Amino acid sequence: MDIAYVSVEEAVSRPGLRMVVVGNVPSPWSESAKGIFRLKGIQWAAVRLSYDSRLLKEWAGERSAPVAIYNDEPPRSGWADILQLAERLAPTPALLPHADEAREAVMQWGRDICGEHGLGWTRRLHMIHAGLQGNGGFKPEVAAYLAKKYGYTPEAGAHADARVGQLLKMLSERLKAQRAAGSDYLVGDSVTAADIYSATFMALLRPLPESVCAMENSTRRAFELRGPHSDDALDDSLLAHRAMMYERHLTLPLSL
């Protein structure tokens, strides 16, 4: 399913589902939302984030991308809210199980990967910290901007790599246990949103090749930075799971 990129003006005027995404960067929050809608077969139009568009700010608010807007409903920007919207618009295939235990497991993985202080959040703090210290990561001017936006402190930055490593080990141990039980997926025996989150967020540690994920060299270098804890914890099982997800359920090359 191809992604239709449209102007802000067209997006505001058209009905249906539209989503503001980060452009030209494989932001895992945007890529996981794209993957959910694609896997469910939901048609939508994309608007690339623009910080100087007054119309975009009036329409989508000051939220961080991705922001999903369906018809005249309020904008949704949190990973859980976007997942719930997708489940309502296309209940099948269900990426959020109906059974209570499995449903909570998927939501917990969502929190651990996408949520505040989760894998993506903490990994971003690590790249901010490195950039501000002149040790790779985001370019200093980018790091300074993101530091104010995401509540960076030197203490949080110094401990970020250890936390990333802890979360990666949790994921790899779960995948290994599931594989031993005969499943390729994080929860149960079929794909869920948790698998999409895990696959897309690996880009923050091992970006996909340039041939399927073109990005600026400075961005790729920032994403490739790893500290000792994250480097040790980036197990082959995590990358094998990502490869399986893109082969079976997601689409390459990425449309950024």
C-alpha cells in the first residue's frame, strides 16, 4: 500500500484518516503507526511535519508527530491512542488481542518500547547526551533543541545507555522464550502491535540499510551510536525478529 503525501491544505479539507509524520527520518513512532495502518489495510494520507506551518499547528496542535486525525474527531498523538483508533477503524486483523492477559501484555510492551521512559524515549536521551558531550549522537544544535523538549538532564543522559540495555535484554529474552515455545512473535502465536513496535524501534540502534531507508548521513551516524550497555544487549534475536516482520508484515523500502 503506497503512502499518499499531501499538502497541509489538502489534508485539512479532505475526509477520512490523515496523519502528520516526521519526514525524511525513520522516526519509530511514525513508522510504527504507518505499519499498523498498512497491516490493517487502512487508507490514509500523510502530511510531513513542518514546524513553521501555522495551519498545521492550528489543525494538529502542538503535538509531536505522529498525529492521526480521523474526519472531524480530535487529533490523536499517543502510541496507544493511535493503536486504539486503528483497532476501531479496522477490527480485523486484530493487533490488540481481545483476551485480557494477552491484551495487557501487548499494552505493556507498548509502554516499554514507545512510552515515556521506554526504549525509544531513553534511547533519544542517550543520543541527546552524546551530542551535548561531543561524543556523537545528535548534532549539538539538534541535541540542544531536543533536550528542552524532552526533559533532558545530565543525570538522565548518563544513565540512559544502561536503561536501553536493560530494555533490549527484556525484549530478547522474551523473543527467545517465545521461539522456544514455537512462536515467532512477542505475544501469542500471531502478529500484534508489540511486534511492530519492536521491529520499527530497532532503527534507533541499527538503522536499516541505505538501499531501503535513505536518510541524511548525520542522522544515520546518530542512530548508529551505541554505548557499551546497548551494544552488548543488541542481540541477534532482535534483528532477526525485525527482518521477519519486514519480510512478512511490513514494507520496504520505507516511504519517508
